[in-house]
Amino acid sequence: MTQLQTGTPLLTASDYRRSAQRLVGSDVWDFIEGGAEDERTLAANLRAFDRVRLRPRVLAGVPDADTTVSLFGTAYATPIGIAPTAYHRLVDAEGEVATARGAGRAGALFVVGMFASRTIEDIAAAASSGLWLQLYWLRRRDVMRDLAERAERSGYGAIMLTVDVPRMGRRWRDMRNGFAIGGDVAAVNIEPAVMAEAHRRDEGGSALARHTAGSFDPSLSWADLAWLRDCTRLPLVLKGILTAEDAALAVAHGADAIVVSNHGGRQLDGAVASLDALAEVADAVGGACPVLFDGGVRRGADALAALALGARMVLLGRPPLWGLAAGGADGVAGVLRTATEELAHAMVLAGRAALPDLDRTALRPTSLAGGDA
């Protein structure tokens, strides 16, 4: 349990959210919290978990739950990790360095965003648990290669390629705010010329959308993955898979893992909720590679549902930023520990002693039907 300086206990992710909102500027808050267009998919991610009903088991002889998991040869104390998000210095002066420290205290995976506001090397120096690096596919492939090589030299464990952004979703909150990255915050791992548009404010428009349109390569196809494979010896994880068809193609093209994700509801508004796509994708993969998950997880019972449907790991996007804003590294660790404690509690009451014991029998099947995204 974490406490504010006032002594108010932070017991849930919602507590961290309320604390963070008081401390973060309104335009930055909208950047973090917002989704695409009418935010239907953003809301659907949360509603999908509201439909889930767990099946408790009694007299199971399970006094405690083991939440440890291993992936790509690295052991973690929890299957709940941190999804890639950009510009952590928007909410904390230490940025991703503090996030890395917090993840380490919780024994959790931290996927560092391509647009991190601290260097790959500084983040690695602060980490004590596994790090991966996330990339978008840029027109400037030399920039991608450089980042992958730096990550490998710095001890990162995998490259996560986000594949659902041939163009950025229409994020109306950012457009109404004329949002741009300001002050001394920048994507410091990329040369300034590549990032210039992200800092140019335009009333009624999003600087990040303008930057994406100019810098991302929308012609990316499955055949291009071979080039990235040649850039690094690290495992390649594809993030943004929502259909059986794309899951099968990912396996066929040698993905070492995939992430079921709709980008936190920030891309195609009206897309299926991540949880509603998870079983379809896991079935299509058929154990050929690990399946990870993000989208709407706010409590340990949510993580249990995703793990029971076939995820090996569950990644949190917004909640670690809430923790970072509310309390720096301690806040990040608090969010992760709280979710892990909730998961262990739910596992005991469901009669599941370890993560491999979680399967679809932990959930009431009818509660997962009828996605509404």
C-alpha cells in the first residue's frame, strides 16, 4: 500500500488515477486518457471486463498463489508488466528512469517506448528487471536500426514492433487542445530533425498526428519484417493483433510473441475490445508463440481473466503513468504491486495455485459472449 504525503492510502488503480489527475495539466491528461474519435473502443475495453464472471472453487487447498512467470529466459515476479507509452517526463521529472526503478521494485517487465524521454542507456542503468524496446516503423530505417542495436547493446530482452499505426487514430481531445510536446520534454533517443513536427503547436490539430503522418511508413507489410529480423538478434514481438487471420500470419512470419491490443482504444474507433479478441487470437496461435495482452486492465481480477483466456503476460498502459504522476518510482511500484496482490488474491479464491493452472474453466463462458465494441 502506498500513501500520499497527506497520509491518504492508495489502495486501487482508481486511487492512483484520482491522485494523478490533480497533479497533471489538463492537456497532458487528455493525451494520456484519451482515445480515438468518440472513444467507443476505449469504453468497450473497460466494459468487456465488467461482463466477466469468475468461477470460485472451494476446499481447493490453495493457501497462496505463485505469480511468477518466465519469458525469453527472464523470470518475473508478476505477469503484470508495463506497456509502452511515450514521454514519461510529461508527468515526472525523472521520466522513464523512475518507471524503470518502479518496475524493478515490483519484479515486472517494462516495455520502453520508442518515444521515451530518457535515453535507452539511462533507463537500462536504472532497471533491475527485464526491459524490452518498442518501435514504430519509420520511413527512416536507419533510425530504427540504430535503436535496435542500442537496445541490444544495453541489455534489452526483446524488440516490440507496434503494427497497428499505418496512420495515427483521430484523437479529438488532442486536436481540440492543439496538443504538442512542449518544454524540455523530447524523444531523446531520436535525432531532433525526425521529431520536429511533434513540437510544433497548431490550433485545432495534433502535432503528434502530423509527426506520425510525416515519419511513419504506412506501406509496411508482412514481407518487411525480415529486414528488422536482420537488424537484431533479439526476439521480435508484434503488438496490435486482434484477429485470427493476423495471428496466423504473425506465426507464419516468425513472430516470437504477439500482443493482443487495440492500442488502448486510440486507433480505430469501433474496433473490437481487446478482451473480446483474445480467445480468438490465442486459439489461432495454438501455442506456437506466447500471447501477451493489453487493453483495459484495471485490477488483478481483470488480469486473471486475460491470463485464463490464453495470455502469458498482461501489460498496463495508463495505470503506471498514474502511479508515476502520483508518486514517481514508488507510485509505479505501488500500481504494479497492488495489481499483483489483487491477482494473487483472486487466484486463491478461484482455487488456482499458479499461473499455469489458469484456463477458461476459471471463467463463466456466458459472461464472455456478446462483445459490444
